[in-house]
Amino acid sequence: MGAGTPGMTGTRGIASGPVAPLSPRARLAILAAAAAIVLGFIGVAVWAALDPGRYASSGDGCVTLTIASSTGGAVLHACGDQARVMCAAAFAGEDRIALLTRPQCEIAGLAPALRD
């Protein structure tokens, strides 16, 4: 559309002119949609704050550890036999992850027994 198109002013063919005011029903619909979105965000925020999930912390024979990863943070989680193997490896090793895992194993009650 060229600059000389009748009835078209402004940029790129957008017709200018008065915009009709919204009806009360349309205003109410927009307000209800905005309120639903805000309440949804509030609900998700409350849920995230109050329910950290099943991998929240170590304890009761389960070990949870968050470590740095190439894609951000990685969660290492194990329970039962897998947790015992993870803790045995942590107390046998001296690498960074082993040293970070040891306190979580102690919290979970999976630290090796002290030898006299």
C-alpha cells in the first residue's frame, strides 16, 4: 500500500481513527481474565514456597544433593540401597562431589560407623 492510498494514514496501512470504548461487558471480561492470571501466579508461588518437593532434603535413608552441572544445577537423589552405595563411594573418595555428599549421608543416617 502506497502513501497515497485513500483512507489510510500512519504507518504501513494501519487505519487511524477513533477507537470505540469498551463495553462494560468487555471490561468485565478483561478484568476477570487479568484476575485469573494474577491468582494463578500467586497460587504457583505459594505452592512452590510451601511444597519444595520430594527431593527437598536428605533424611530417612535418602540422600539429596544439588551440584553444579554444565546445564545449571543437577540434583543427585538416591534412597535405600542406591543411597548406601552413593555414601560408601563418597566416604571412599576425595573428589569435590564426594566431599559434598558426605554431610548429606550423615543427615540421612548413612555415614559409616566410626572404628575405634
